[in-house]
Amino acid sequence: MRIDIITVLPELLESPLNHSIMKRAQDKGLLEVHTHHLRDWAVNKYGQVDDYQYGGGAGMVMMCEPLANAIEALGKQRKYDEIIYMAPDGKTFNQQTANILSLKDNLMIICGHYKGIDERIREHFITMEISVGDYVLSGGEMAAAIVVDAVGRLLPGVLNDETSALFDSFQDNLLAPPVYTRPAEFRGWKVPEILLGGDPKKVDQWRHDQSVKKTQEKRPDLLKGNELA
């Protein structure tokens, strides 16, 4: 998979995308992440990519021309399955969307700034708009990093145990069950006996039951229409 990110602050993406699992994915050749500085397509020698909004009001708007030029230049090199704009008013990102995106080959992500991007770019180029929550960030970079991480870890071969992602929270709309490791007893606090018994079927059932219980307690909204519950 290849992900191209257009941003005015590429340095913000260096750390989250070049360590841990994302670094491993790229080192293995399973994921390519390329950041592109929008100012490379600026409208003048001063690197301008934003301007005042029509109709007045506080805050600058990212201009049409640099964004259109960037999208079209990258689009000449490869076909993108989705051109994603990170926006507070986009569809809320969830595990199901991550699963869908992980099946794609080429993604482009646009990171907004200021008051956002000119609406004409959204109308004519953007194919998917994603929000990471009902709050506003200073820019789309951190949101883009979240999407890359959530999608990248699902690619076959990225995780050491490929079944691990199947049991993450929000797969099947259930939260993950409790997990334990050694020692079996710590300060009198014991690991549930069923996990020590060695019966895989009983362990699987216990984990499922615990997932349902946890979801009922913490996120009952996820259980609506969930036949597995």
C-alpha cells in the first residue's frame, strides 16, 4: 500500500510515522508513506497557499490552485482509490472504515489548516472526508497519522501475529476483553482460572462473554443491531 499526504507541515508527521509498527511496515516494504509539502505548488515565490475568505470573517483558507495542482500532479503518477480530506465535519473514523481502507492500494490524504480548504476542492477532488472526533485540531496532520496507523497495522505481515488485529476493540463492534500476563498471582490478585486451564474453546467463549459485558458497560451504543452480542 502507498499513502501520499499533502501538508503544509510535513515535519509534524515525521515522528509518528517513523517509529514502532509503522516503521516496521515501511521497512518490510508493506507500506509506503510519502509526505508532500503543499508549498511546492505555491502560487508565488513567497510560498503562498492560503488567502482571506470571501465574505469576510476571521481565519485564512487554503487556496484552490496549490491543492488542485498538487492533487493533479500526484494523480498523473498513479491512480488513487480514495482522495481523503481530514475534516472536523467528515464521517467519524472507526474500525470498519480502517478495515475498508486497508484493502486499497493507493490513498491520498489532504491535511487541512486554518479555516479549512476551499470548498471547490472538496466538491471536485475529494472522494472521502474523515473526522477523528467531534473536536477541532490545529491541522489535519495528527488526524492523518491516526488514519495511517490504524490502516497500516491491518496490512498482512505488519503485525508479528497476524491474528492480533482480529481481536482488537471495535472489530465486530465489540470492545476487546481483559488481558493478563505473568505472574498468575500478584499481590493476591489472581488471573481468572479459565485462562490457565488450557481449553481453547472455553477461553474463546470467556473472551467473547467478557467483550460483550465490557461493551454493555462502557459502549452500549456499539451493541445496537449487533447479532454477536
